[in-house]
Amino acid sequence: MPISASQLDVMVVDDTTVSRAFIVDTLNKMGITKVRLAKDGQAGFDALSRQPAHLVISDYNMPVMNGLEMLRQIRSFKPTSRCGFILVTGNANSNIIQQGRQLGMNNYLEKPVTVANLKARVEAIVGKLA
């Protein structure tokens, strides 16, 4: 049974205000309105450890804790270990992608993010949105 877009709980983690706002706007266009925000990997993991999300959309390059370091924390903490995870990067080199896959990344998305690309990545993880 497809999950309702309005029921999907998403955490967006990015150190750039403009990028966070763009991803939130893109999610809203898809009908996803339960969106929480964090400005870096440490803040994102802290929030997720208190209240896990269905899906995490995280930038790779951030201060304090980058996206892959946060993914490692998410996968090693039982309450968050099954969260879907999409890594967003402007530099999708094979080392980053391979490391992400080894850590349990579900998907990745190269910048610039588009509605169609983000929707395809989200639906590949959670199934067709209703």
C-alpha cells in the first residue's frame, strides 16, 4: 500500500539556508509537508535520535559532521538504523558514492535538485506516493 505523501516524515539536513529552503519547497510541491530541518550532520543526528524520521535528505559537504559521517551514526543507532537516506552532493565522485553505499545510503542526488529527480529518489525508497 502506498504511503501518503502527507504522512511521510522527512528530515532535511543542509548547512545552506537556501538549499534547505529549496528542498523543502520541492518536497511541498510533492505533497510532503512533515519536514524538519537541521543545519549540520550533528544537529540532524541529535534531532533524529530523539525522534526518528521515515527519510533523511542530507547534503554531503557540511561543517561539524558531513553527510556520510551522519549516515554512519544513523545506521549504528538502532532507533534510526532503518531511516531512508538520500545524500545530496554537488560532487558525486565515485569515492563518495561508494562510501555512501557501504554505509547503507539508499540513494543519492546530484545538485542541482529538481522536483522530478527528488521525487524519483524518494519513491525509489518509500514506494509510490499517494
